[in-house]
Amino acid sequence: TCEIGSFNLSPLKKLQTFHLVGTGISGNIETSLWLFEMKQLRFIDLSKNKLTGSLDVLFQQHRQLLLGGKENQEDNNEELKKISLSNDKEVLFLDENERMMDKTCIGLCRLVIFDIAENKIQGPIPSVLGHSPHLQHLVLNHNSFTGTLPLSLLEHDTLKRIDIRQNAMDKSELE
């Protein structure tokens, strides 16, 4: 087995598939900021491993890096516009439907399949996953996710499959 934090695949800029199913990878997913550097990544399958931590914390850490440590994105809306216009760390952009989208998916915007089933991931599902324009399969079953499914995922245009079975989530809105 090895730790997820020991991976650094960022030199492989054109990598499209990261498939390590049932390999015994352990460690905290929050140490995987290198995933955001994989701009061509389309398929992530880390299912049936021993990963812990929170996806929400991982995405928050990445957002803070993009914002230069700014804590509350909504309170700094004017500042965000300045950041997106003044440097190469574009934080907000318009998609083809003229919607504002959070650029925290900067390395995962080509993502089609995201499968981290059968791990020990906890906390809420990050709403920013719903802003990945090509996401079709989100497989999160058999973890410890809490809260509700983000509205951004419920209204997602290309999402064909969401599997949240065997989690501690409120599924009443799905009934």
C-alpha cells in the first residue's frame, strides 16, 4: 500500500485516466491538491481503497490557493472580478450558457467520471463538482458523506449517474 499524499503526477500534464481500483491506497484525500494540476484528467477511479478525509476540504483548500487566502468568496465578489481580470489565476468565467462558474474545478473541468466509492471519505459533497461541465458519472457510494446533494448536481445538464448509496446523507429531496 501507499499514501495518496505521496503521489505527484503533475509532470504528466496530458494524463487523462487515473485508475487505481482496490490497490490499498490509504491516506487523507485532502493531501491531493496535485489533482487540480491535471488539466486533461477525464477519468478518476480511486474506488475500493482506504482513503479518508473530506472532498469539501480539498476543494476549499484549492479555492483558497486560487484566491490567495481570501476566506469568504461571496463577501469578496468585487475583488474576485479584479482577480479574474488582473492576473492568470482566473477565478470566475462564463460558460457557453452565460452562467458564472467557479473556476475551482480548474484541473477537473474535463472530468467525465469521478469514482471514489468504497472508501472512508466524509463530510458534504462539494457543490463545485456540479460545475464540472462534462461530468457524467459521480460514484460516491459506501463512504460517510453527510448533508444533502448540492443543487448544482441536481440541476446538472450532462450528469447521467449519481450513486450516493450507503452514506449518511439526507436523501429526502430525491424521493
